[in-house]
Amino acid sequence: MSQSVERALRILPALAKGPAGLGEVAEVLDVHKSTALRLLRTLQEHGFVYRQGDGRYRLGASLFALAAESIENLDVRDIAHPHLLELNRITGHTVHLALHQDDEVVYVDKVDSRYAVRMYSRIGRPVPLTVAAVAKLLIADLPEPERRALAARIEYPAYTPRSTPDAAAYLRELDLVRAQGWATDIGGHEESLNCLAAPVRGPDGRVVAAMSVSAPGVVLSAVRLLELLPLVRQTADAIGREYSGSGPVQEQEEHRP
């Protein structure tokens, strides 16, 4: 990386902490003021920094516009799919990815299990909010007033004897899920089905999606399901890092003739 580019990039996180004068920027970069001024003017021309009336510089509108456009056009499904395929290859079990939309949690991707007994679930189909592991993770991440309001207005179907019975029990379970950072559905929706889910977090740490591994109890007991927790969390974390742009950088050298 060229020295000028590196210095210009160092200016941006410095200004993210708040407006700074020319001397402060030069001190951060450990360069003469004339060098800092040249870099700031270049960034200013492109809208990445803005010079205030008091002479100090702050981050510019173009930088925020780029960030917003990038997030808007970023599809977590495209990023997650290779990771879901790999988890399915390793475990052989059904893997899902789900998103929260209004008062629904919807499957947006699925990789079927390798064994004959398949889960009846479809992409685009809402999941039961009160029992599904992915739903618990996504709802648990909501601010407390939103969690309580949602818990008060939804219904609590008794799918099985293990289903969540009421709002009070639901809120207690959401508190647990929020604290531990993962969720399960052990026969809460279908008595024969066990599920383990982990959160996919965005650049601000909020949960942007949830992924899960599911299998019939005859194939994967609750005890054995929990043995997959490190692998499931590792997969979710990898998706989150790639989605946030904070994953490990793999540099490739250019070989020119």
C-alpha cells in the first residue's frame, strides 16, 4: 500500500472520534502540517471529509452515503450460503438461515440433510415465533420494550407439551437466550425434532440473521446436538465477520509477465 493511501486511511478513523484541527491530524499521522493538509484537501474534494466553519475537519457525507449503500446492497444470504453448505457437509444435518421481518421470522435459505428423513420447512415460510430457535435469537436481540410488546400481542400455540405456554415464560426464555448467545428448540414445535441456533451479527454487533442445525431426535439427541454448539457458533461468527467486512484478509500477489 502506498504511503499516501495509508495516511489518508488513517485520517478517517481519527475523525470518526470527532472533529479535529489540522495540527491534530498532522500529529496523529506524525507528518508536517503541509502533508496533512494535502491529504485532507484530497479527501475533502471527494466528500469523505468536511471542513467546518471553525476550521476543523469531520467525516463527510460521501463516506456515510457509501456505507449506507453498501449495507443496503449487501445480501446476507449470498454471504452465508457457502458456510451453510460447509456446515451441512460436516454434520449431514439440515441447516437454515432466517431473518426477522416485522412480526415474522422467515427462512431465507436451507440446505437439506443427507439422510432420508427430511425436515418439512420451506424458504420464505414463517417459523413459529414462540418455539423456533432462530426466532428466539432474533427476537431476543430486540430492545426490551419491543420484546415485551411483541410477547404481549402474539399467541402461544401448544404445538407439543414442551411449547412455550405464555408471555411470561417466553420473556424468561428470551432473557436466557440473550445472555448465553445461542438457542435451542428441543421438541417444542415437533416432538421428534431438535434444533440448535446461533446468531449472525452485523458490524454494530446487532443480530442480522440466525442460522440453525436441525435433526430428528432419533438421529441427533439433545445431548449430541449441544456437542455441535462450538461448530455452529464458529460458522455463524464466520458469516458475521464476512458480512461486516472484518474477516481475515487474504492478500494475493499479482504476477505480471
